Amino acid sequence: MAQLLLRRWASALAAAATFALALAFPQPLLAQADGLTAVETPGGPATTQAHGHSFVAMAVQRVVPAVVRIDTERRVQGSGLNPLLLDPLLQDALGDLPSTHQQHGQGSGVVIATNPEKNHALVLTNAHVVDGVDSVEVTLADGRSFTGAVSGSDSVTDLALVALPTGDSTIQIQAAQLGDSASLEVGDWAIALGNPYGLDSTVTLGIISNLHRSIASLGFADKRLELIQTDAAINPGNSGGPLVNAAGEVIGINTLVRSGPGAGLGFAIPINLARQVAILLENRGEVTHPYLGIRMVQLTQRRARHHNADPNTLLKLPERDGALVQKVVEASPAERAGLRRGDLVVGAGHQTVHEPAELLALVEASQVGQPLQLHIQRGEQEFQLEVTPEAMPR
């Protein structure tokens, strides 16, 4: 009798719990019928997951045919300074040793366009993957290999374009669908694809950790980029591979990783910028960047006050935000315009400048040969200085 009462009590409790869950979450319980679940993924459309496959698997299926492995070779000149070879007797015994050797490299890329009329496909990758190489071999996800040719490279944005001569227009090569990096929000899904450490077709998942991350803040003074930051694992060999959203659209080109204890930070070039650079590389083979010829550091009111409080300081700094000129390159447009070390740039054109990244963006948006007005503070004096940007020297 007691067992019967206990079973009835447990049954009533389970029914009550089920009723409560149905009131709180009516749709997911109903949506799980027949093994099909409709899931709304952040930053992407509703995706039907069949047979337990996630939206990640479906996004990967859309883009993976366009992801490639890039194998390179470059001839490296030997130093010839090995002290053991300075002994004439040893040189006679060993003979003349080669002063050069072949260096092998590997990276990733993604097919962004096919041109049946020209019988070639275009692969987008990082400039540092193919800079200075003698040969490029591109392997598709299905195993087919092509000898590629670097049709253009831009070290400032770390982007390069590789052309694959297909020869026969009947050869089918699938291009990836490009998304819109301007529509990204922090917290959106991010999927990285590539060939890290030679492990082909590796997929990692994360989110968009931040947007508009200045590459200058990561220690790259010679680059002009605002990067997408992600916690999706990016490792050596991932360079040049795509970062895609939940819909399988390319939203960035993986470029570098910064590791730390217990975590890694990955960065990708926004696809909107990459698309513009790719068009210029295809049409011109290069990208022209306006150049002033100054090296800058950020100055804030707090830093200036701390500096000026030192009784031994030789130079008083303006206590305001701006881009402080640390160095003026010899024979540069900045030097010819009269810019000096210690000048504080607080404006350019009609825009206020709070940090070097803002000035770099304004210079990048300017035109070569068209004067750019800089608002300068030098000591207690404020004035306008006209600088005419030139093409950045190679």
C-alpha cells in the first residue's frame, strides 16, 4: 500500500513539473518532434538542424569547398659567416658549400571569385604568407592542386591575391559567399577555418570578442588596420583562412594570434576592407597608401600631467589628448612641411584627433598629392600646418 501511494505521489509530482516546464518553455519542447530543432543563431538566420547537426556544421559545409591550403617555397641567402669555415684547411676538405637554401612555408586562403572568361580563380590570403616566395602551390579541399601566381600584395593591410590558372573552363572551383563585416556585433558567432600546423581543414568556434581593434595597439606600427578580435582558436597556418559567421559567409581573413596564459586572442581583417583591397590588387597589382612620414605615440591629459610633474623634465607637454610626434622621417612630407618631434597633432582636416589611430585613419582616407591640414600644438602655441601626402614608399 505504501509503495502504491509513493508511486502515485511521484507520478503526480512529475506531471506537475512537466506542466510547469510547458508553461515556461512551450516552443522548444514542441520543436523537438521528429528530431528536428529550429534554432535562431545570433547574427544569422534561423537554421534547421537535422539529425543532431549544429548550425556550425551547416555553415562549414557552405564554405569549406572554397578554403585552400597554400604551400610556398622561397630561396634564402645564407650568411656565409660560420667561423668554422674560415679555416682554409677545413674549406679545402669540405669544398664549396651552397650559400642558399630553400625555405618552405604554409598558410591558408579562400577562393573569393572565379572568372570563366579568363580561366582563373582568385584566392585571398595574407601578404606575409606569400611575400618574397618563388613558388606557390594551392590545394583545394577536394585534393586538387594548382600552381598559383601572386597577382598583387599589400603589406600595409597584410593582404594578397593569388591567381589560379585553371586552363580549362570546365573545371569547377567554388567561391565563398562574402558577408558584411560592418553588420557584426560583439557576441556574434565566429567560425575560423584553415590549416594550422599543417592539419588540413581544421574548424574552430568562438564569438566576436571585439571590433575595430587597432593593429597599432598590438605593436605593428607599419600596418593600417582595424581588426576583428575573436576567441575562436587561430594558430600558425591559419593565416589567410576565412573567419565566417553562422550563415557560412566570410566576414574576415585570419591574420594573427596573440597568446597568453590560459587563453589566446585571434584577429582577422574585416572582409569589407579585404574586398576593396582585392579589387585594387586585381586591377592594379598594388595599393597606394598616403604617407606623411611621422611616428606617433598617444598622449593623454593624465600622461602629460605625470610627465610635467617631473622637475627634471626638459620638455613640457600639452596637457590634452592627441597624437604626439615621436619621430619625423628624413626627407618625408612631414619634414618638408615643418613638423617637429614633440609636436602634438590634435586635429586633421575638420576632425578632432584624440589618438594616433584616428590620425592614421584620416591620412589613409586622404588623397596623394592633395594637401591635408593638421592642427598642431607646439608648446603653448597652436597653429595649422599643411602637409601634402605622398605615396608610401616600398
